[in-house]
Amino acid sequence: MNPSTDLPLPACDTSLRFVRVMERRADGLVSFEFSIGWPELAVELMLPEAAFEAFCANNRVQRLDA
């Protein structure tokens, strides 16, 4: 018996997308965290400003840095 598999996992709504801007760099890149379902579990990404704005619109993100 593995106790870690017996714990119920919190619900995860994969339609929820989150972005937290970490830095807007002088070279035009935006460093940000992106997560799906759980805002606590994120990946760090970097995109140019225009691509970042398109990424946010396409994923219909909730901004956590605002």
C-alpha cells in the first residue's frame, strides 16, 4: 500500500490558464510563469512583448501579477 496514492487530489480545471509576469526586460522580452489548472504549478517562459500579448489572448489567461 502506497500512502501517497491514497490521498485525494484537488480538482484541476484545465480550462483555467494563468500568467504571472516576472520581468519585462530591456531587450523587449517578457519573462513569465504560465500554468494550467493550478496556479501553484508553473513553467517559466520568455517571449517578445507582441508574442507574449498574443499568447495571453490565445490562452485566455488570468493575470496573477495585476
